[in-house]
Amino acid sequence: MAKRKRSRHVALLLAGSAALGLAACEDDRVDAQSFPDLQSCVAAAQENSLWFTEDDCRTTFAAAQQEYLETAPRYESKELCEQEHGVGNCGDDPAQGAQGTGGGGFSFMPLLVGYMMGSMMARGGGIFSQPMVNTADGRYSTAKGDQSFASNRGTGKVAAQTFTRGPTTMGQPPLSQAAVQQRGGFGRSATARGGGRSFGG
Amino acid sequence: MRKITLPERPGWRDRAAELGFTFADMGGEPYWDETSAYAFTLDQIERDIEDPATELHDMCREAVALAVADEEWLERLAIPRQHHDLIAQSWTHDEPELYGRMDLSYDGTGPAKLLEYNADTPTSLYESASFQWLWLEEQQQLGVLGPDTDQFNAIHESLVERFGQITDPGTEIHFAADKDNPEDYATVEALAWAAREAGMGAHFTDLSGIGLSDQGQFTDDQDRVIGTLFKLYPWEDMLRDEFAAHLQSSRTRFLEPPWKAVLSNKGMLPLLWQMFPGHPNLLPAFFHADVADALRGGTPAPHVASAFAAAQDALRAGHVTKPLFSREGAGVAIHQDGRIAEETGDDSYSHHPMIVQALAPLPLMDGFHPVLGAWIVGRSCVGLGLREDRARITHNLSRFKPHFIEG
């Protein structure tokens, strides 16, 4: 028989814009485990390794440290930082002065207080990690701030997008709330005269 | 390639409504029209459409490589000077392309001719990838079409695969379109479903709701930062809008990448003809300014003189003028026998520089002129969608027609 030229299945439903909201992703969850430091991860791997090895601990901890340096929020003063992350939970930017950091006088950062590993095995990926910092109300969150947890030690399921990397060295990660200064800068359709037409074709 | 009258599926309009395909009728006329369908042989699909379109995309990439490295070409393509770097960098960084649609003139014999390449914001994706697919499956179940018929339509699966190749697992992708335009919205939703299936997060934002944060990043209409943005909105407009100054500093990843501004520009057609003169799937094409005088019996611009001499018989027999930027047939005119034989009457793009392309008349089948839309995903042609119209220039209300491959 000749090679089939069409898809085995397609997406048939046009559900409208509500279906593309954030909520629809929420059941897309992966196994995750968090640790205050590398040693506790290694100990857990030795004791009862479910889906990660000691090597995974080392690799993902190093990745989380790097991601922390590159993507954790930076503040212009220690006071501002402590407002967001709690008193005593902030320090100097360890990467200050190095090339590629945010700069601009934003040189205080929340301390790295743990990291979370997530298994993306079912999604064809490997093991991913995220650095954790404190929140103002005494919880623990990813450095990009999109997920917070009561503890930096525990096991559970979290949304897969928790492990998505934020943009490096400046700005906030995708989907975090931002202070919007201006809106409506796209869509004037400058090359066509007159309005009311489709943008596609 | 034949046009065949077929019974419509009973109750398909209800099914369309149930699925959210709300624009199956538009302007009081059918848009989705299954009272007939186009039939192709497998040979016609593979030899005349699939392989040539894939090759054309490769040629287009060669043309982009040339244009982005050449200030003069970027000027001719009317790309604002301040954005030359953005476009050139996106190419040198090898930012991957997602999809596009080539419009081809083809009648079942001889080589298909590239009319234009909408490589940036092609619509009719849902109709092509999904509703057309359902039509085939159901017509087979009803016994209207035999079990050995097939369809050139791996669009959805190819999109899923492509998203998996070009974005990291779990990437949050925003899809921006005009929320009040159901056709545009259906295209981004079809893409978003494919992205979700590939393991990405997909979020919709109204295009005009996009904001700029105090840190210079773009945000969606709920103030959430945009990391990766698919925009169903032409690059030529992105580059001229108020937010254009922030495109690079926002560090947003764009789909399609900025270099598509070069490719989805009718000025590509003269560039392709200059690079690949006489290619069987290309039509002679020139910038209007270079040949306008020559078409009236005068002389062409010196740098195209020999190419014009080789093409002048074809051009004089019939040619089409099109603005560099235009969508859905706007500003397109067919010239034959020294006069305008047909035009669309929509001049919203006609203030832009024009190109001239030799006429490859669309065939006439049962009173309608079909045009083939060859879908490119990544770098390969993976599917087909047809539009047809009583007029010779396809436009936004032209009907969508299903096709099948004869078993």
C-alpha cells in the first residue's frame, strides 16, 4: 500500500479564546522534588532513588545555580528586595560586574535557598531544575516567582511550565505579572490604508 | 486533477457549528464548499506539488541569505533601515521558521507556477489541516469516497513535530491575533493546539492588547510577560508600528522569525527570478520601476535588460502587477493586450512599490478558477488546500474546496 499522505489525527475543535487561557494547562503536571541543597538531594538519591540519580542531583543543582544567577530578580536596594523576599533573605548580586548581568544599579538579589527538580521524561525531555528563593510571607518560590511552596523539602506534582526557563539576566520570565506602561503598540497595520481587514491572508 | 461533483455530507453545517467553525459561510456566500471536490493522482501531488514546493522553499532560503547580507536588496524590499540588523541577525542565528503557504497555479499538467509565498501570516490553516481532513474521513465512512482514497494533508502532525523541534519542552508560547476576526483566530487556534500537543504551553492574546512592561518586555492582554510570540500579523507592519523600537530589546522570540519579512514580500519574486532564471516553477518577475517603460515599448533598466529581453514575449502576452505588500489579492491587477483585464478593486496596498510577474492563468473548472495552497511546515511541503473563485484573482471571500488523492 502506498505511503499515507495524511495525518493520523488532527485537532478538530475551535473552542474560542477561553480555551487558550492559562487554566487549560493546569492538569499538565510532572513529578517534582525539592531540596534545600545538593547534599540532601544526594542523600535522597542514595536512600530511595525514584527517578533521579546522584549524578542528576549534581547536574541539576549546577544548572539551578546558573539559572539563579541568570534569571533571579534583581533589585536596586536591599530594602526593596527584602520587601519581596523577607528580611534577611537578600544579598549582593554574586554576578555583579560580570558581563551579561542586568546591571543598571540592580545589584541585590534574594538568596538561593534550594532547588526543585522535575521529571520531564514522559514528555521526551530529561530532568529539569529550578532555583528557589524565599517569598515575603515565608514561603519558597521558583526564582522567576511563578510557583510557590510551603517548604523547600518535599515531593509532589507541579505544572510542567514551572521548569521553563526565564529570559536571562534581565526582565521577568514568561507569564509572570508585569507592570505595563503602554499598550496598543501593535495592530495599526501600517502598510494597508483603511482598516477592518484580516491580518492574515 | 479533476473537479468532481459529490454529495455533501448530511448535516455538515451543524457539525461545523458544533466544532466552532463559524465562518463556513461568509458574506451570504458559502466559504466551505463541498458540493464538489478536486481529485489528484498521487503522482500529481508528489511530482508536481510536494517536491517542487519543498525545492522552492530551499531556493527561498538561498534568496533570504543573499538579501539579508545586501543593504541594497533590503532597501528594495522596503525594509526600514533601523531593522536591517534585527532581520539579518535572526537569519545568522538560524532562528527556525514554522510555516507558510505557497500559492501555485496548476491545472494538472506541466509544472506548477509559484504565484506568491505567504511565508509570514497564512490563514485557512484550520480548514486545510482539520475540517478538510474530517471531510475525507467522513466521506469514506459514508462510502462516497473509496477506502483507498487519501489526502495530501500531514499538516497537523507536521506542526506538532515542528514545534517539538524548534521550542524546548514546556515553552510558553503566546499566540496573538485579532480576536474579532474568526478566520485569523481559527488559524492561531489550530497552531496552538499543535503546540500544546507538542508539550508547549499555549496562550492567546489579542494583538492590540499587547503591552510593554517597565522592563521593556512585551506583555499579553493580562499583563503577563511574553517569552515566545507567534503573531498572525505581518512583519512589514510589526516593523512600522509604535512598538517596533522594542522588538530587539524585548528579547522576545518571534514566530515567524524576523527574516520572514524578507520572504513574505513580493519583492522576493524578482529576486528568485534573478537567482534562478528559467526555473520551471518560477514565473519571470521584475520590479515594476525597472520594466514599466519597457512594457510600453521603451527600454528596461540596464541591470535587468538581458533578463527582460528573454521574458518580454511572456510579459507582453500577459502579466500581473502586485504591490510589495498585499494580502488576499489586494492591489493585484491582470494586464493583457495592453489593458487591465481584471483587478480586485481593493487599493489599500497600492501606494507601495509594485512588481510585475508574467501571467500564469488559473485554470477554469466548472466556472471557477482554483488556486493551490501548498503548505510548508518547517522546510517541507506537507499538505494542500484549494481556494476557488469565479474571478481570476483569488481574494478573501473565495471558496475553500476539499481535495482528495484518487486511490
